[in-house]
Amino acid sequence: MAQIKKRGGRVTPKGTRPGERNLEHHDPSHVHGTSDVAASSRYTPHVPQYKKQSPQWVPVLMFALLGVGALVILFYYLGFVPGGRNNWYLLTGLASVLGGLYTATKYH
């Protein structure tokens, strides 16, 4: 009958022996570092409350651009645009909708 060789990995932490008890591995500060946090040399000032609020015209512009863009595209497909169907109407409507979406990202 052939002998079966067992292959296995390390079961004890590196640098220790199986019968040796090493307490520093059970100390959380040894594994994760010290719990002391050094003070930073940089100063970050607080953002004032008035800077966090957008002006009143931002949401007005956002809804106006979204509405105008949607109406231009709708009127194009319904055939209510002057001068016949032209792709510039679609481009204008899409640019207005995208401008409204961009304005929405700047609203606080």
C-alpha cells in the first residue's frame, strides 16, 4: 500500500513554534497599529451655511430648460414646428434637456 503524503499550510503565525504561546498576536494594538492618532498639520475650514445653498434662479433655470427641451422635442414629433421638420429642433431640444440635467447636478 502506498503512503499518502499530507500537504498543508502554516497553522501558526510566522515566527512562532507550535508549542510556543505568543501573546502579542492577541493584542489588537499590535495587529492594527496604535490607537493614537497624530494631529494633522493641515487645517480645513468649515464651509459656511450660505455657501451650501444654491441661489433661487438655479431650480428655476433647471425646470425651464427641462420643460422647454421636452416641449421642443414633443412639438417636433407632432409636426408643430415652423419651417418643417429639421434636425436642428431635435438638437436644440436635446441640448436644453441636457442643460437642465447639468443644472440639476449643481443644485444644493
